Amino acid sequence: MAKEVDNSIPEESALHFQKDDSGNTLSPVLGADRRNFLIDIDGTICDDVPNEEPERMTTVLPFEGALEFVNGIYDQGHVVTFFTSRTEDLRVITEAWLQKHGFRYHGMLMGKPRGGNYHWIDNHVVRATRFYGKFSALVPTSEMTEKFEE
């Protein structure tokens, strides 16, 4: 049985609605003390399993510290969404694996482009943390960003 996903935003991080100078409603933003975490699955919370080997997706184990990290940020009221290159036909397998191992989350986006080297362009603040094989506290570092020419 698949885990029931809680797609609601935590109460304490209610969305803030704003208007532009012309009075048009803008996209809502989370409160300053809350974040939207988009977390990859393969190679980030468990071994890197390609879509072509779904049988391995049921037996792979979470990386040390992954469950505690994910559930910890969930418990702090942040929004946790798994953003994976797994295809939609692998959703049930993926949800069952997350439930089996006790991961708590609000949603899951399937079909992230494969191949890495991501460059995200957005009108909202985007922060990225590259996973290097060990979960620990997130600490601020210098930002590597690019901007559009003015």
C-alpha cells in the first residue's frame, strides 16, 4: 500500500501573498523561517539506481543519516519534496520504499531530467547543496551564483 502523501504546507509556514505595484497578485512565498527542500533520491538518500534496474529500487538501503536528516527538516516545519529522475511508472515502487524506511515528506516530483549539470532559473531565491556522501548540519558558505547581465 502506498504512503498517503501530505501535500499541505505546515501551518506555521503559511504562504504569504503579495501584490506588485499595479495591484496584481504575485506567486505566494513561504515565511522566512521555512524552506522548500527538493531532495533527489538515487545517489542522494540511497545508492544510485538507474531507472533501467527497478528491481534494485526495492532492496537498496538508505544512506547513513539520510532518514534522520529528511525527517528532521520535516519536523522543523520545512516542506520536503522528493525530486527524482525516476519515471512516473516507478512512483508506486518509490512510495513503498520511502514508506518502508520511514521517510516523511509532502510530495514527490517524478521525471527530473537525467544527466545532472542542473542550472535552475527562477524568480524566487534558489539555494543548492551538492551531496558528497555524508549527511550533517547545513552550514552557510559563499554562494556561487550567476546573474543575467543588466
